[in-house]
Amino acid sequence: MVGDRGMAPGEEPQYLLCTPVCGAKNSLLSSYHDNNKGNPVKRTSLVYRYLALCVALIAPGLSYAQVSCTRGGLQHAVDLYLAAQTKGDISGMPLATNVGYWENVAPADINKGFIKKPLKIDHHRSFLDTDSCQTFTEVIVTDKAAPHVLGARLRVNHDKIAEVEILWTTTGYWLFNADAYLKYSSTEKWEPIPAEKRDSRGTLEAAANAYLDAFLEKKIDLVPWGFPCVRIEGGAYTGKGTPTDSCEVGVPGGVNIANRHFVVDEVMGTVQVFCTFGAGGPGGGSGAPDSHLFRVENGKLRYVHTLTHLLQASFKGTTAPPP
């Protein structure tokens, strides 16, 4: 299983040390030594006891930070989710009481949900939003028996995971091809952006909104297109390997991209949007659950990944298909 952790350059895991506790043994041992001169067995026994105490105190902290709204804490939440999704077992996740759970924009029972389905994960990448205490993880599964590409959002509340949202696609869904998605996605460079080159949260959200707004009135000249820019849509790929590759191809008009919810990671230059392809009204799009993930570099679009929970057979062709 391959994954991108999304840690900032130079960022260290958060460790909890008990140096002061273990350091206290020096004075205690010295006092014990003075009262037990000539008895090496007792002195050795005491050393082992204090070493055992130090190990017991230090061991729980020799890991990444516990779930929290820091980058390390959010990454820990992601790691616990991935372990749970791999096993189909959520018992290791620190879920809040009455945790919120959604699948394909609809409330669902977490104990009967997709998260309880074991997956053989081939590739994943995650993004961390410390401002809103959220994460987004893109997961690719090429297992021939059950291929999937999905997006998972978590929201952390202090030391608990308070919300889990999953949008999944599989065989028969819009342009689905897990093998192609893995092929193209795994070769892209989604690396942390140097601090001096990072775009602001406002810039990232504005880029995503400009792209999604273009679907309604087709004002594509307001979108911060980058070159090259490539889009993976369910598995379909727009890139040709040229410097002029564009994500502009295939953007329709007359579709209201509604119900937008954002996860923004300035360190990685990404913004992810859960939304619906249309508001669900006549002629306004299917209202199908949708995910758009954008990578923005120097204020311009570089990568666009889209997933739409829409059966290919259900598309009636009355509006343009979701790009």
C-alpha cells in the first residue's frame, strides 16, 4: 500500500518524553546507594525497576501525536481510518459519541456502511486542514473482485473523530477505471509546497470556486488555468504529456454545482470539494454526489481529480456529463 503522508518539510512527529521522570531516578538511586553500600544486588534491582518505569511511561508516547487538530494529529486520524478501512473494522478509531456518518452525501449507519467493507488499498494520498480540523483522503483499489476509487473526509473534535464522510465509485459508475486512475494518479507530483511559495486559503478556495462556477454560465475565462494541467475523471485522462495540456477541455454549461463543502491544505496546495453535480432540478444536472480535488501551484490549476457517484446507465444526456 503506497501513500502520501502530506507532512510539511522539516516537520517532526510529535513525541511525548518522560525525561524529567526518568531523570529523577538519579537522586533516588544516590540516596538508595548511600543506605545500601556494599549491596550491589539491591542497587541493581532498583536500577531495573526505574528503567522499567521509564519504559512504561515513555512507550505510549513513542508514536505520532494522538488525534488532534494539528497536522500530526490529523495525520494520525487518517492512519487510523486507513487501518479501519483496510480491515473493515472501526473498533480502532476513536469515534465521538453519536459520530456523524455520510455516504454519497446522504446520512447512513456507520455500522452498516462502506467503511465496514475491507479493501485492498493500492494507493492513497491525504490532505490536512488544520483550520477546520478536517482531512481528505483519496483511495484507489484495483482489486479485480471489487475495484473502487473513493474519497473520505474526517472531521476531528479535540481527540475524537466526530464526522466520517465517504464518496465511493466502482464498476459501472461515471467513467470508472481504477487501473487507469492508479496509473495516472501515482505518477503525479503532489509534494509539499515551500512556505514562501504557498497560496493562501482564500486563493485556493477561489480557484476551486472559479472552476465549479464555470459549469453554470461557462465563464471559463475567470478560471485560473495552469499549463500544463491534467484532469483524471473517474479514470479518464485529459493529459497528452505536452506543456500545453489543459483542464479546460470538456467543461459544460448550464449546470449548477451545488452543496459545496471544502477541505483546504495550504501546505500541499490543495482544495477538495464535496458537492452535487447540479442542484437536482429539471435540466439543472442530476444532483449526483461529486468530489473535485484540485492542486494549485502559484495560483494556477495543476491537477484536477473528479469522482461522481452516478451510474453510467443513469445518465440521460439531458445535460452535459460531469467533467
